[in-house]
Amino acid sequence: MTDEPLVLGIETSCDETGIGVVRGSTLLADQVASSVDAHARFGGVVPEVASRAHLEAMVPTMRRALDIAGVQLSDVDAIAVTAGPGLAGALLVGVAAAKGYAVAAEKPIYGVNHLAAHVAVDTLEHGALPEPSIALLVSGGHSSLLLVGDLARGVTPLGATIDDAAGEAYDKVARLLGLPFPGGPPIDRAARDGDASAIAFPRGLTAQRDQAAHRFDFSFSGLKTAVARWVEALERTGEPVPVADVAASFQEAVCDVLTAKAVEACREHGVDVLVIGGGVAANSRLRALAQERCDRHGIALRVPRPRLCTDNGAMVAALGAHVVAAGLPASRLDFPADSALPVTTVAF
């Protein structure tokens, strides 16, 4: 095996079937088949629908990725697959497929952590990650702050969501405003025409009383409820809802809390590099406010391009390459898909 391992990555934690191929930190292929349209009419991801979509998309997506990378399955040094966290049924499809490919091609397999992979993908765009770094992961199911040292061997959780994650709150507020699913992009677009200071929505877990127990934790359930009550109160009067102002004010509340806590974590731990990952990292206001606050405090901000922020196979391959290069042993073939895999477990 060379110093630059050729790794195939498989991602099926939610509603995207992702296949990526990397050589070291060089991205060769990144193919994604999304089932988001199949979930839109339900207003959220339906696990059974997602699992079926992964089954149907796995082989054609794999073929496209290998063709684009210009390699065959027999050429890869290892196969990495998301083992968790995520939807149980969706994870099982990816893990089972990866095991099948690994046995057929006689390749080592590595079950890796979805959240750590969102950090690792940044190396495909910006190179090696300085140690230590702070990572802010923001997606539909997770809002987490992590202290990252040697990514292949483990990360230290500093805080996490205690109820609704940021992406989940976006979806629910979009539904309230009559915007399509998933809610992140339409709220982001609507907010551009709105006044972010029009409505004083709450900032969860930022009060003085929360500092001891929840200094770096997140809560967006109260914010979602506050938006719902504000909209309902206005509707009772018969007045039209100012969608742009609500979207902008809601988005500002989310991004304010996320960026403030991330920068505070950097300063607390003496870290001068912040990485933002996850689907919500594609949000324009989050990127702008994070850049503004990082510049103010002399912190280098690293955010992958939007396509690499959402779930994809490239991020799994990137983490797999880190694990292989670190010389960690391959996973046993009987490793499980773990829907609640803790972020402290980077690889089985």
C-alpha cells in the first residue's frame, strides 16, 4: 500500500446515497443519488423510503464513481463506510453493501463515524487539518462542537444539541411558512429579502444560568416554538405573514448562537482554526457571520464548498484515508451499523 491510500467511501446515513473515491487527500470522484424528492410530500425523511432508495441507487452510483475516478474496485486499497450515526435501516444498506464489495474484492473494510467524516472532508479542499482545531458540525440531525486533535484516533465533544438540531428547526420553520422541504435553502433565499432585526426571536442556552451546564450545547426547540407562536398570533389577526422577515429573523437567531459558541470554544481552548461542516454549513448567513467573527478574533475559518458540506461519499473516503494512513487495524466483518454511534468512536 502506498503512502497515499486509494480509498472508496460509501455513505447512506440518511437520504443521500454517496460514493466517493480519494487518493490520500485528493478527490477523484464524488457521486451522490438523493431521494429528497421522494420525501418532500411527507415534509421530512421517511426511513423506509430512504432505505429502499439506497438499495436502488447503490450499484449505479458505485459504477459512476469508479468510472469517473478511472479505477476499478480491485484497484482500491480499502473501503470505508458510514457505520453511524444515522437512520438504522439506511445505515444497514450501506454497511451490507460495503461488506459485500470488500469480500468480493478481498479488500479491508473500515466502519467510520459520519460526524467525524464531516470534519475530514475539509482536508480534500484545504489540506491537512491543524492540530488541534475546533469543529462546528451543523446538519438536520446534529449540532455539535468538537475539539479535534488526531482525527483518525478520536475527537473530544465539547457540546451538542439537547433537542432539535439546527437543520431540523429549519425544516419545521419552513413548513410553518409554507416553504418547501428541505427547509434550509428556501429559508436562506427568503431571508435575503428580509430584515434580520424585525423580530426578536430567542437565543437558546445563552442565558447566564445556562453557562455552567450548557455552555457549548445547543437548543433550537424553543426558537422553533417561538416562531410558531408568532406566526399563529399574526394569522389570528388576519394579517399576512411577512415571510422574508420571519425567515431572516429566525436564521439570524440560529446563526448567532452557532457562531458565538464556536468562536467562544476556540478562545476557551486556545485554538486558532475553526472548521464548519454538515449540511447547514452551506447556509450563506452562517458562513458570513462565522467569517466576520473569526476575523475579529484572529481565527482561521475553514468551510468546504457547499457540495462537500451535505452528506456524500467523499467525506467517508477522506476519513477512511486518514484511518488507513494512521495504520489503524481494519474493522471486523461483523461490525454493526450503529444508529447512535458516539462521535468519540471514529472507526470500529
